[in-house]
Amino acid sequence: MHACHTIVTSMNVFGSPRATMLDVARRAGVSEKSVSRVVNREPHVSQKLREKVEAAIAELGYVPDPAARSLAGARSFTIGLLLDSRGLHYSMKLMEGAYEACRSFGYHLQVENLDSKMDDAAQVARLENILRTSRLDGVIVTPLFSDNGAMMDFLEQQGMPYARVAPFIDRDRAPAAFMDDAAAAGEVADLLVCNGHHRIGLVTGPMRHGAANARRTGFMERIAKIAPDAVITEANGYFGFKEGIAAGRELLDVADRPTAIFATNDDSAAGVMTACAQLGITVPDDVSICGFDDNLVAKSVWPYLTTVHQPIAELAQQAAHLLLDRHAANRRPASVLLPHRTVERDTIRNLRASEKVRRPVKGDDDA
């Protein structure tokens, strides 16, 4: 008589059998405790054991039960993502990156919207309410909140682990993922000057925004170095489309208008392009325009916008990894600097050659 093993299963929401930890243990030929250690990403697990268990998990389609893991380990397996309630594309990319990281670790992502227009005390009060009504194992803090010192103080007082996306103040305070906005803006200065532009309009962002300050500073410092005689005229576009229209009209509705405009985000760049259309100014024949972010707007306008690609989803993904690896006791650098690149499309004219500059970028035609 042959011995047989009983496969213990539960039912998923669709009524079909769902593999259990015991099933995984039997398939991998290890104990349930070993499976638990791999699932919970505990330290000191051999690579051989991890690969064996992960292969069984993939084969059986096993999905860990967060509730059971929470009871076993006093963790909720839920990470909070604090987002500004404005800026849809930016927020969506942050959610995309954070979700992918959380999913790879077997965590849930809880998204919480805050209003960056609130003062620090109101933001902290909102955060306190979130922590009181949720069981979070950690928090990912995104701009503008990532530079809110009062919020950092509160998280530390509560003993709540956190990681930051794109902070500009006190970067060594907590794990962080960021890019070099100043260097990226300096490269825009190089691009415009190399194409013969010396009368340049600069559409800035809200001055309390770390990225806005870094981009303005990086651009101005680079211009001072490579083209000290350049004439720079500024108008604030507040990182908004309507505000970008107003800034564009302010810069362009004059006799001696700039030959190029650097808008420090894509939404305001689109606003400047709209102002050009209103004023009968052709892009790039009459004025060149460069943006910053490489969001959906960059290829929704015509001509397609030359801009700086900011790895938004990757920033959130790396911040989540830094936070979750702390739970797994893995050693990673406290901060991660991610690369940027200038994506040259159709909105820059080379005044020296009297023709548009269009250098194809890898992957530029995939959307």
C-alpha cells in the first residue's frame, strides 16, 4: 500500500484551491519554518534554501497571507506612502514604483494623500491620525513632505521607520532615493548655450520646493560659468500649466524676447508652448523650449518636448527597497543617487546651424 501525502489547501476568492505554506514546504522538501524564514526575508538564510523555496512558491502560485504573518511577527506587512494631493502624473509614477517594490517583498501599500499647502503643524496632525488609525510597518515620504523636519521629528518620536523620496534637506537623516536636479539643470544650460542661445527665459517653480530651487541654482550657476554674458529673464510658473501660460506671456510678449526658454517642469513648459500659440510664436523656429520631468505631457504636446527625464517611479521603488530591506536586516547604502538624462526631441533650434536639433534617444519611439 502506497503512502500518500494530503495536500492542505484553502480557497481563494474565486473558489479555487490556494496553496498553503505547508504545500510549499512539501514541494521544496523543507520545513514550514524554513519557508516562513524565506517569505519573511529573515537574515542568515542560505542562497540555496532561498532559491529552493522561491522556486516552489512560483510553481504553486503561493501567496503569503499578510494577516497570518502579522499575527506571527507582530507586523502588519503594510507600508504607507505619503503623497501630495496635487500632481496626478507624479503621484501615479510614485505609486507605481512603490507598489512594485512592496509586491516583491510581499507587502501591501497604503496610499495616503496630504495637502502640501497645509502648514507643518497641520501636516503632522494628519500624519498622527494616519498612524493612529492604521497599522503600518513603515512610511515612504515623498515631496514636499520629505523636507518637512517636523514630520521627520514626529516619525522618529513614534519609532516609525521611514525612507524619503527626493529630499533636499539633511539627506543623511534617513534612507533616501534622489537625483541630482542641479546637475541636470546645468546640462540644460549646456544644451541651450551650445545651440547658440544667449537670451534665455527661465520659468521657475515654487521657491519652497527643493527641486525648484535646485534646478534654478544649477542652471544659473552653469550659465555664469559657460556664458557669463547671457541675458536671463525669469518668471515663476509655479510648476503649473495655467501658471506656465502666464509666465510664457510675461517672457515672450516683449520686443526683445528670449530665443529659448527653460521651464523647470513639463507642465509649465506646456503652458509656455500654449502662450506661444496664443502669441503667434512658432516652436522651435521662433523660440526653443526645454522642460524637466519627461512626464506624459512631453509627448502630448506638439512639437514633442525636449526635456530632462526624471526617474520618478524608480525613486519611489528604491526608497521602498531601502525601507523594506531594513525589516529584512539586509545591508544596503543609506541613500541611492539615481541617474537622469536629457531627452532631445523637437523643441530646440540650433541658431548656429539655423536648423532644429534632433538627436534620437534610445527608446524615444516606444510610446
